[in-house]
Amino acid sequence: MRFVSPSKGPLGFEEMFQDIVQYVQEIPDHRYRIIIGTDSQLGEETCFVTAVIVHRDGRGARYYYARDKENVGRSLRQRIFYETARSLAVASLLAGRLAENGYADLNVEIHLDVGENGKTKDLIREVVGMVVGSGFHARIKPDSYGASTVADKYTK
């Protein structure tokens, strides 16, 4: 998966990981959250965007995104589950690399593009269960800005 940093351009996973570590090392005693969220947009092709955000609480953030397009049509339910699976895959890779490098204590959370209002409310329990069962914290709308704001920005 190739990522894009708005300030540094295209990056591979390892380059993104090194950039995250460097960002955390700038102010090592600060509190950080790693946020991963995926959104999709239907069109001629379905566009999926997964965002990785490193939030330095109260002092800004840095983010990266990966975009893929598919010709396969998916129902809303299928798209939400696929978005969740993409986020979990990236979170698992990232959490593993963080743990290998002494950063196991960084809080990794998954932001899901589901909420109590709208068509996705019936999916909340299932996708939150997937995330929590995988060992990550889950956030839903309106607190899931990683998916509903950052990733959404690049699906258009």
C-alpha cells in the first residue's frame, strides 16, 4: 500500500512508519494517538481511502492516506465492512511495527464511518465488535473524524 503525505509526497509503508517515529521523537514526553480510518465513495469506480493520523494532543497532527479504486460494486453493508477491514489491516501492521520499536504504549484507535443517525446505525455493533475484538479502540460518528473528515476529503 502506497501512502501520500500532504507535505512529503508519496511514501511506502516503511517510510511512513519512520516519519511517524521521527514525529513522536520530536517531543517524546507528549501524549500521542494513532488514528486510522477508511472512507469510500461510490462512482463509476468505488474509491477507498485509508487515513493514518498521528495526533499530538493539543499540539497538532500529521497524516497520510492511501487511495485505491475498484470496479466492483458493493452494497453499503459490504463497503462498511471492507472499510473496517482495511483500517484493521493497516492498524495491525502499524501496531506491530510500533511494538517492535519500543512504541507499544502508543494508543491506536480505529475511526469508523458509522453513526447513530443514518443508514449505518444497524452496523455499529458489528463493526465496533470487529475492532474491539482485534484489540483496538473504536470511535463512531461524530467522534470518528479520521474516517468521516480526513479520509473523506480524499475520496472525492
